[in-house]
Amino acid sequence: MGIHVGCLAKRFGKAFAKAQFGDNWKVAIVLGTTLADMGEGQWKVRYDGDQEPTESARSHLIQVNQDQYGGDDDATEPETGAPTAADGDSPGAPLLSLHSPSHAQYK
């Protein structure tokens, strides 16, 4: 699939989000790339810095275009391209790439 996406860091748990993003934990976005549509609203995503892919709910993902991947602040829904604000948070939330450690240790 290869679609660049973001997911709110807090979706991986408060401990992970706070440890990685400090005061920005509520709005920080973890970036990744889709690998497969698993059906039933689930996508397999390899998040930046992770060795293993993770299944994420499509409703939790925002699409990030190539120019935005890595730092700009506008996001859209994967299927429609419409602007989105996940969970009511601003679509202008900082896009922070996760390089280490893996979020898996916080699950």
C-alpha cells in the first residue's frame, strides 16, 4: 500500500506518549507507512523506528502526503482526502517522527 500515515501517540498509551513527546503527548503524531488493508477497518502499519508492523484502526489514522511526511502540519483522511481532526484534536498537531524506542515496550 505504501500510504504515509500518522496516528496520535496517545493511542499507544499515555506512558508511551509522555515518554516520547513530553508536554506535547496529547497532540503528538507517530508517523508510519501502511503495509496492508487487513479488512474490518484495520490496517497493518509499520511505524517509523519499529521493526515489526502493528495493526491500527483505520479510524485512528490520518494520511500524510509525501511533502508533509516528516514535519508539516496538515493531514487528511486516508480514503476521502478530507481534512480530519482525530478525536477532536487539531489537524495542525505537530507531526513528530518516532525513531526509538519502539512503542511496543509500552503496550
